[in-house]
Amino acid sequence: MDLRKLNRHQVNIVMLKTFWVFFFFNIAIVLILGESVKFRLGILLFAELIILWLANHLLADKKRMLPAEAGGLDEVLWELNIVRWSYDLGNNQYYYSSGIEQIIGYRAEELLRDPQLFQKRIHPYDLYRVKEADKDLRSGKRSMIQYRVMMFGGQTRWIHNMAVPLKDQNGRVYRLEGLIVDVTHQKEMEENMAQMALCDALTGLPNRRMFEKYFAHFANRSPHIDQQLAIMFIDLDSFKQVNDTLGHEMGDQVLKEVTLRMKNIFRGTDFLSRLGGDEFVALLTRISEDSLTAVSERILEALSRPFEIDGQNITIGASIGISIYPHDGEELEDLIRKADRAMYEAKNKGKNTYQLYQPSWVD
């Protein structure tokens, strides 16, 4: 795109869109890289300020335009999937540019006749925040807020609403001006990036980072709730042989099938994670001796049954080691290490069995 061929308003809009993409790109980076968060949050704040400044500049330009020029700006905004809106406090009159129908399902003419239609589309969980942002605007503060709107048929869309109050010479707010951007696609990308950062790509199970967060949640609750937790370390038997003889693609299929079988065994508050390779770890809540025995035996039975993949019957099995929180320790790394030690004791007993950690063992 040759910026020299665009007028000033179009250049501002292109810049606005560029910083918008930059803003969401950095959100994705923050989600993936936990380190350097302070620095990257500073970048996000800078990008957000630039976006707000550009939005304010566009709206100020619009006030100086002739009617024909303002209409031309609306056409450019429509091409960029951005909606311009305004509210005149004096006559209680709203205005929306033509792209609003693609975002909330109502035409601009319908919203002019009944301004409450927009509020009816706002997701109930976000309505309070939107009302608070509107109060800030009317009191003379700028606003930048993201929230959900519900389309007909139940579809939910995310929008980013940037708005500024316009004041008269006495400092009183007489009109609100804003831009609405449909950010549903960016939100979906953000959620996908978050899932990639916290989930195993092959099995879809939470990864170790997510497991640590879940364990910390329950460990912080335990002083107030009388319960024990169990760390279960699960290692597949004979899996290396599958990879060596049938190939890694077949091994990946086995891991997926193993995941499906185990997910059907654990309760809703239990948490299954893949550490890597053929190693899995699970957090069991509200445990008892009987429940540990029952879950362990169900896992062993499920994984000892042959897997039929691409016309081949593949038989493996599993060895399980278990440590108990807080009896065997309070730190997750220590509990996983002890469950791992118990798992090797199970393998030494002939595999396809389970073993609880014993403090008498010499590490």
C-alpha cells in the first residue's frame, strides 16, 4: 500500500489498524513467554495509548470535515470493519455507521429508533463493566474496553470499544465519540495461543506448566479443607518397542488412544497431564486408600487391553507410582520425584502394577 496516495484520514486509519494488530501480537507473546512480562506489558500499554490517540485524532478530524468527507471516512472504516458511533447528550441521539449490523446484528436505523437494542446484545457477564465505562465517559474520562455481544442464534462476538468525550468551552461533556472494532478473530487467536502455551500439542492434555498451576490451587486450599491429594506418575510399559518397531507415527497414535482411555477414568476434579514422551502425571483430589486402589486398577486394566490401530493390535501396559500430599511432601517437585521413584519400584516388581512411595526407601 502506498501511503503517499492516501489522504490524512486514511493514513491515520491504516496506522490504527497496524497498531491494533501489533497490540494483539504482543498479547500472544506474553501468553507464550511467561518471562519478561513487565517489559512486554509496558509495550502493550504503549501500543494501547497509541491506539487511543489515533482514535481520538480521527474523531477530532471528523468534526472538522464537511458532510461529504465524513461520509467518505465511514466508507473507509467500513472497509476496515470498524464502526464509528456518537452520542449527543443534549438530544439523547445516537449515531452508528453502516458496519454495525455485521457486529451486533441490528441495522443502524433500528438502533436509532431504539438505542436499548445495543445494550440487550451485551453479554450479561460484561454488562456491569460496560455501564461503568459509560459512566466514566459521561464524567469526562476516555474509555477503552473489550466485551462480548451476543448475535442472533447464540453466536458470541468480541468487540473493542474506544471512546472519547467531547467538551464545550465550559468543560461540560456534550457528545461522546467512539470507534468499535470486531476483535473476535484476534480473541480466538489469543485463546489458541494460550492453549498452545498450556497444553500438550499431541494429546491436548494440559502440560506441566498448567499442572503446576492446578496443584498450587488445591495445595493453597488444603489448610482450610481437610483433604489429602495424590500425585500419580504413570509410565507406559513397552512403549519404546512400539516406536522402534512400528515407527513414531504409530507411537503418537498409541499416545492419543492412551489419553482417551485415561480421561474416561478420572473424576471431574482430578487433573491429568502429559509430562512428555510416554510419561503422564495426575493429581487426584479427595482421596482415600480405597479410591487410590480403584483408580490405579482401572488405569492398569484400561491400558493393558490391546490397542487396534491401522489394523494392528498393539499391547503395552503401564507402571504407576504414587505420592501423597502432604504426607510425603508439600512441594510439587518433591512429590513428583517421589512418585517417579515409586513408579520405578513398580517396574522392578514386574511392571503393569502400582506402588505407593515408602519413606523408608533410601533415595
